[in-house]
Amino acid sequence: MQHDRHIVHYCDLGRTRFGEVWDLQRALHSAVADDRFEDILLINEHEHVFTLGKGGDANHLLADGDDLKRSGAEYYAIDRGGDITYHGPGQIVGYPVLNLERYKKDIHWYLRQLEEVLIRTLKHFGITGVRSDGETGVWVGSEKIAALGIKVSRWVTMHGFAFNVNPDLTYFGKIIPCGIFHKGVTSMADVLNEDVAVPQVTPVLIKKFEEVFNITLRSIDKSEIESQLALDKKQEAV
């Protein structure tokens, strides 16, 4: 079924710490679920952080506390699906907060849509990204280039994807990425053997997101988001 094209907010948060964006996601999730805010896509680059999904194995974090401190990385056990992963500079992390009732109430469909966005983005740069049967994410050969981990509550999504443009891949050596022992991790820069910057890739990814989800993304500032959420909170208290 073809849905009418509609407006979805889009905010590029720049470089962020994971905790503050997790808080923002939770506030937006509640607002979207209650029809107090439009669907929104948050894009950012995190400071070094490892996150463990609710079904993950903490033993897949190979670094101890001292090692994490030396590497400047934080660690969070969070409420998304999936195992452990890494986020850091040079990686586009996208958090769509979408009410799937406006699209299709099917979580597997939603995951495949996110993968399609990333596959089409890679294709634009001459890279062939593929799916792997029984595994979530996007691969180049046998190496993972994008990881997905989501939460869906009241048919509204949280968390999303991590897309390796040009991150420091040595950080993945501190974990068993996504709990997968037998496959590696790569990036666009590694595949192309050239420097690729996040600002080159983000506009393409945004365009592909619009195409795949049949929407129009409208840019919004973080300050606008926070003002609207604060106003809603104030009105609720009256």
C-alpha cells in the first residue's frame, strides 16, 4: 500500500555524548507516541562509546574499566535489541523516532527499510552493500559496515543504525561486535581506500532515507525540539 508523502523532522546534532541523546530520544518517543510531536530523524556522531543491547552478553565487551578509561570511551547498557556495538567519530549514527502506524506496522519491514537506506547510500559511492541471511545490518563481503539495533514501543521506534564512514576501527577490537565471532568490520574509507568524511555522506543518506520511506525531511534545530518539548511539559503540568 502506498502512503501519502508527508513531512518528517530531521535534526543533525553534530558531535554528541551518548547519554544526552538517549535522554532526548526518550522524550521524543513519548511525544511522538502521544501525537505531541511529528516523526523525527536524529543524526549525530557520538564521542567514543560502547552500548550493550538488552539481549546482549556483557562478556562481549573485551575491555576492562581501566582500558575504557584510557581509550576515552563510555559504556551503557541500554534498552534496544541486539548485542554490543561501538559508536564514535567518523560514524553516522541515526535515530529515527517514527510512528510505524503511518508506514507499516511490521518491525521486520522497518529493519529492512533501514538496511535499504544504507545499501542505496553505499551504492551512490560505488560500494556494493548486501544483507546477510539471519543477521541484521549491512555488509560488504564478509565485513559489517552498518549495524542496526532498535526498540519499538506503542509502534514508535527508537535507536536505529550506525554507519561506518571513517571511524577508528581499532575500537571494534575491544568488543565482539554484535556478538558475531567469525566476521569482521569495515568502513567506507577502508573499502574505497581513500579518505571519506561524514559531511560528504550525510546529505546522500538523508536523500535515500526520503526515497525509501517516501517522506520529505524538513530540517529542525535542536533548540526548536527542546523548546517544543519544554512547552508540552509545561502544558501537561497545568
